[in-house]
Amino acid sequence: MISSIIDDRVIERLRALINGVQRIAITCHKSPDGDALGSTLALCHVLRRLGKDATVVTPDMAPKALEFIPGVRDLVVFTKHEVRARRILTEAQAIFCLDFNSLHRIDRLGEIIEPLSTTRVLIDHHLDPEDAFDLSVSFPEASSTCELVFRVLMQMGLLRMMDRQAASCLYVGLLTDTGGFAYSCDNPEFYEIISSILRRRIDRVNLYNKAMNTFSADSLRLQGYAISEKMQLFPDQGAALIVLDKGDLDRFNYNRGDTETLVNKPLAIPGIYWSVFLREDADRIKVSCRSQGDFSVSDICSRYFNGGGHENAAGGEFYGTIDEAVQAFHQVLADLFPDLGQQEQSTHNNNEEQ
């Protein structure tokens, strides 16, 4: 039995809102991942089946690796179709904001949405949502935003409108945001949701292979290089660090999404229970963290890398050089394991004296 975790008053307000409008815009965070695309496209598909004029507007392009998700070709991408995207957002009678907790995470779309008087609905599972939304469905303990979209549809009595396409979208988000059902999915109800989705006769094996086991040749070469040449291990702290700068990315013709699962790889090594991946982007350093057990990487991302997330899966951004980001990682080690740092310094001093 899947419980009703969303307040009935919120559900009633959502029902009244959807019944009272025709034009609905849906958006998600910059550099959309499987959860962002899966949740927005699933909701869009259901709203269209209800007769609504619904459109998903994204800040930028979806990764090529996720172009198999049903409905991706219908996205209105701001960086490609700015005029159309602006018109959709400004003419919308409601705007659904999925898989982000702050308007700054949708890049220039935030500048368009913020001054509008249009009702804004948040559906998200990240910590500490800002006070920029008129109606919020925010549950950081949820596995994904796709889980929350499913729960919204369930409590609104709209699961009958979730056909194979919408179910496939939700499955991809649930799959990718839990690392293939490896973390953030301890709640038994998660698997009841999966069971309900499977009843829509989705092509589970095909979706899994495309989402988790499909890589371009350049992507495989980049990941092999990263593990062979760029991975550093800190066994005393149970940590691993992988750093890829712009030169590394250019060498292997990097496309967004090529390193999506790279941060998970070091966790296969016995004794390594948390992993950090730093990737140099054009204007920032992208930070991804994963962990096992009760070691929280969300706290690390929140404190050091302007981010956050779940206990075992989190991310953030670092504004500075790649070398400064590496220094920040070493500061994390020093702060979390001060005794080991003192031991290493003592050993270093003794070696210098000898």
C-alpha cells in the first residue's frame, strides 16, 4: 500500500489549479538529468491527456544519452528557441517547477519567471527550497522528483492517465536518480511504485540498457582514462577523487552526460566508501559526490561546494579554478579526518629532519 504523504489541502489546490487553467508550462534545472527530464515529460504527457496545452521548457539541451526518453524531441529549449520559450512562459496560466529548489538553478529562465504573477508550483526532492513558489510539494526524503510526480498523480486520482509513455519517463528518472536502484531507495513503497509503473507494460530491459549501459566510444575512452590516469585514492579516509579538466574533456570529445556514472566507479573498490568527481565546465567546477552506508556527502556538498542532495548522492558547484577545487577537497579531508592529517604532517616533518 502506497501511503498518501502529500497534504490533502495541497492536492485539492493542485486539482483546482489544473482544472482552472488551460496553458501550463513545465520546467526543470539546467543540464537536465534523467529525473528532471523524466518527471517533466511524464507530467506533461498526463496533462496533455487531460486536454491541457502543456509544454516543457528547458534551460538548455538534454544530453544525447537521454534522447531516448519519450517526448524529448518536443522540448522547447531556451538556448535554441529563446523567443518561443519566453512566449510560452509569459503566456502560461501556471508554471510547474520540477527537480530544482531555487530559481537560480534554471539559469536565465529564472529571470523570466521571477517577475511573473503566474502561479508557480514546486515539485522537488532537494533540501531547503527557497520561498519562491505559491504551492510546494517538497520531500527531500523521496528518491526522486519522479517519485513525487507519481505520488501527486496517485493522490489526485490520475494514475489512470499514466500510460506507457508517461510510465517510461518516470521509470527512467527513478532508475537514474538512484544509481540503478543502488541508493536513496530503502523505502519499501519505492518498489510498490516501480511495480505500478511496470504494470503499464514499459520496456524495462530496453530502458535500463539505454539509461545505464549505453555509452559512446568517446565516453568509454574518457571514463577509462579517468579511472586509469586521474583517479586518486585516499584509503585511510575511505575516499576517492577524480578530476577532469577542460583539456581532458576536449581530448575525448566530451558531450554532456558522458561522465554521468563516473563518480560511482571508485565505490567498487573495497575500503572506499565515498567518492568525489570534479569536472571543469566553462564557468564553474561541477562537483558530484557518492557514498555508501551512513556517510553523508550531502553535508559535504552543502558546506564546501554550494550544493546538497541526499545522504549518499549529492552535488554542487565550485566557483574558482580546478586547482582551487582540489584544494577544497583536501580541506574536506583535513576537516573530517584531523587526526590523520596531523599524522601525515608529523610523518612529513620527520622525513624532512632525516
